[in-house]
Amino acid sequence: MEYKLITPVTKADGTKIETVTVKESFLGRDVRAVSNSKGEGDAQIKLVACATGLSESVVDNMDARDVRALVKVIKPFFEPGEN
């Protein structure tokens, strides 16, 4: 899934990011990274980083509206489902 950022973010190397690709499949290590977070805010940053492949420092510099919108799309993949 492609997501167009409300506010583009710039990586440390100066690359401007306007759109991110959100993966639709996650690994156990992604679940572990999010589950081992220090709190809800840290979990949201890790969740977006895992789903987009961006570093946590880039996600830290994203507009909060973009982070919240991405979390809303991604979070259902991490919620317990039916067996």
C-alpha cells in the first residue's frame, strides 16, 4: 500500500520522502520489536518503522498526523485474531 505523507520528511542524507510503502506482511521479529517497546509512543514509532522500512529516527521526524494515520492502517495486523 502506498501512503502519501501530509508533510514530507527528510532523511539524514537529504533525501526527501513524500510517499511511503506500507508492507502487508510482517515477521515475528516485527511483532517482537513492537511488543518490547517502552510505551505506546515508542510502540507506534517502531510499528511505523517496521511497516515502512524507514529508520526510527526518520519516523521520529514525521508529522504526527502521518504517524497516527499509518498506525491506524498498520495496527490491525498486530492485533490478536481468531485461530
